[in-house]
Amino acid sequence: MKKIVALLLSLVMMLACVSALADGQKVGVSMPTKDLQRWNQDGENMQKLLEAAGYEVDLQFASNDVQQQLNQVTNMINSGANVVVIAYDRLLMESDAVSYYATFDNYKVGTVQGTYIKEALDLDNAEGPFNMEITAGDPGDNNANYFYSGAMDVLNPYIEAGKLVVKSGQTAFSDVATPTWKTEVAQTRAEGIVSSYYADGSNIDVWLCSNDSTALGVENALEASYDGEWPIITGQDCDISNVKNMIAGKQSMSVFKDTRTLAEQVVKMVGQILAGETVDVNDTETYNNGKITVPSFLCEPVFADVNNYEALLVDSGYYTADQLK
Ligand code: BGC
């Protein structure tokens, strides 16, 4: 009997999908968009590794369009009898058809960002108060809440104690979210915050950003409209523009999620499923998608800043030194 493995990544209801046909050894990969660097990389890595493992690969991008991606996925799995679905990086919500989930530890990404801020400002000892603003991710992406919660669980006690002050008053996830993670959306909101709350010359000491595309928007906004001292800014992904900004002193840190690691893990899981072997998971409790708790494999996110980026990104071959110039 044919067996199909589908790897799906959700964005609102959006997917990145890999469907593998056991007998035909064909794998379909559907990523959400080409707009953001990371999904191009993920797609490329998946293709490279799957081809090296002997599969034929059909890689597609869905232009952030739910219907388009559903059509892609439907076409990919049409010919199969049994479908095993693996969510790739983003959990597919409200479906009991998801068998596995491979991602990075999303809550930990937020914890790393929050802890960085806590330590950089020495919040336990410094007098403060410090001004902070917050930019989070896409409300339609299940990961975004984990990033936000991980960071806010570290920082909330200091907000409650008055050591961190959010002058805009915008702290709830719904107030700080960035639909589709778009740089321009984050930039427009940040410009509004700067002109409404910091035109009096007060400094922004820290801007918590959930990822690099939103951090870039905040950095662009500050460059255009802010005269105070440059704040601590967090990020995630080590996108090329953001690593350049780290080198230039415009972004303090990022969280490196080596997409090669995730791709390797997923290819391994595909192989295990197709061989009928036990599938590698290391978390069976965290990721409930509204219908079921999906057995997951969480890869480790890694702290990155100007001091370790060369070892992490260049020496490891993730980027060439030239790409970061
Ligand atoms: C990913 C992040 C990424 C964001 C925007 C999230 O689902 O986990 O790494 O920054 O999407 O692409």
C-alpha cells in the first residue's frame, strides 16, 4: 500500500508541506512564502537533504495564500492511500490529521530573548526604571504566542514592579502582534509609537522583538524618526540583514535556529515513518492544536550576538563572510 508523508507548516491556516510517496519516493514540499529569507532557506535545505536521501522533490511556495497552499498540498497527496502529516516548524491547528511536529523550542526562543534583556539591563540590581516597547509576531502563527509568552514570563515581574515601563501601554499580545510578520507593518507601528510616546526626548531603553523581520521594521523606524540613545533590540533567525545590523551595532542579539538541523531532523522522521520505525520525538505534552496533542521533536535554539556570530554562522558554513558584508 502506498504511504504518504505530508509535512505541513501552518500560517494562519497556511502550510508548508512535505508529502512523501513511499513507493514512488517522491516528496512534495510546500513552504508558505518566498518573501521571508527563512522559508527560502528551509525549502532549499529540505530539497537538498531529501534529494541526497534519494527522494524526488517537488518544492513549492504558496505566496502566503491559504487556498493556493491547500491546492498544492491536495495535489501532492492526491495519489496516496494513507497520509501521515508532519507539521514543519509551525503547528497545523484544529486538525487531527497531524501525526508529528518538528520545530525549535519556541517557548525557549522567547526565554532566551527575555533573559538577554534581563541580564543586559541588570534588572535585578539596576535601579531603573527602563523604557521598553514590544513587537510580537503573527497572530495566525501558533509559534508567535510561544515566543511572546517565553519572553514576557521573564519580563512581566519587572513590568509589574515598575522597573520596566511600557510608555505606549501596549503589552497585550493582541496590541503588539505583527500580522504576517511583515517588516513594513512592524515599522509603521514602531513609527507611531516613537512619535506618540517618545517625541518628548525620552529614551527607549529596550525593544523586545520576537524575530528578525519585525526587528528590522523597528530598526528602520528608529533610524527614520528617533533621536534618543539606541535601544537594546532582540530578534530571531539570524537573517542576513539582521546579522549585518548586529555587526553595525543596531541589533543586540538574535536567536539562531539552524534550518539545516531542522531539515535533517525532518528527513530523518520521514525515513522512519516510511520504514515503519519508531519516530524520534522529544515532547509529547506541549503542542495541542485544538484537536490533539501532537508528538513533537523540538530542536535547540541558540543565542547569537556580535561576539559569536562568526563561529555560529560563518565557520559553520551557514553564510559566507561575503554575504555578511
Ligand atoms: C518561525 C520564525 C520566523 C517567523 C516568521 C515563525 O513561525 O518560527 O523563525 O521568524 O515564523 O517567518
